[in-house]
Amino acid sequence: MKLKVTLVLLALLLVTPSVLASDEIAQERIDLFIASRQMLAEERATPRMKVGMVLNNLGADSEISMGVRVESKIGKQDVVRVITETTYLKEEQTLAGFVSLKLSPFGDKPLAMYLGGGAGYADGLRFQVFAGIDLTKNLFAEVRYVNLTGGLGNKGLYLATGFQFTF
């Protein structure tokens, strides 16, 4: 009888650590699953702000001009955004700046088109309207009309592209 009790106690002692270890492994798996779901939700969430660099042919002789761009989300839905943009016009040796509203009826997905318009200063008070596409999460391309002499075919059409970081 003592031998049977000893064998049962020995078997219980041998099994107990493996049961506890399997509980720890199961809890680790659950924690990893929850963390991966949270990371996926953060990745899919629309960014509150985008900050980046823009290249365009705004200015005399349609030379490539470089500028900075900040795009901020308005409200909870990602349909309307405010864009502030400043570009250095090399030929004119001055800055051009615009504040615009961007309408994204298709959301912030890659290859989603958007429209917008705004006002600003570029050798006087100017307005712009634009249509663009988000090529990826970080790259965009636009066609703009600015009431400024020059552009493609001297018709006020300008091209812009850029890279932006999302926050």
C-alpha cells in the first residue's frame, strides 16, 4: 500500500510541473494574440497627421521646387483633412504657401483618389484646386491648377509628388 501511495505521489509530482508549464505557455500565447490584434488595429487605423516633403514644378520656368507639407485629420472620420504647404521657389527666391482642404471620399487606402482646394501666397494671393492619388501609405501624386502664369503648356497646371510620414 505504501508503495502504491508513493508511486501515485511521485507521478503527481512529475505531472504537476508540466501542467503548470502548459498553463504558462497558453497564457503567453493568449498575450501574444491580444498584442498582435492591437498592433493590427493600430496599423489599420487612419493616421491623425502626415508630415513630409513635396516636389512640384510651381514657379518660373517650371523648375522643380521643394517644400514641406503637413496634413491633419479633421473630426473622427477620415473624409476631410487640412493641408498646409510651403514651397521654396528657387527662380523667384521666395516662399509660396497654401492652406487647403482635402476631400477623400474613398478613405486613406493606397490608390485612393482625392480632391481639394485652397488659398495662399505665391507671388501674390493665389488659389489652387487639385486632384491626387495616394500611391502608397507614404507616397502621393497630384495635378494642380494654380492661378499663376506658367505651368504645363502655360495653362497654370502643375504636377506635385511627395513622400510623407504618418503619425
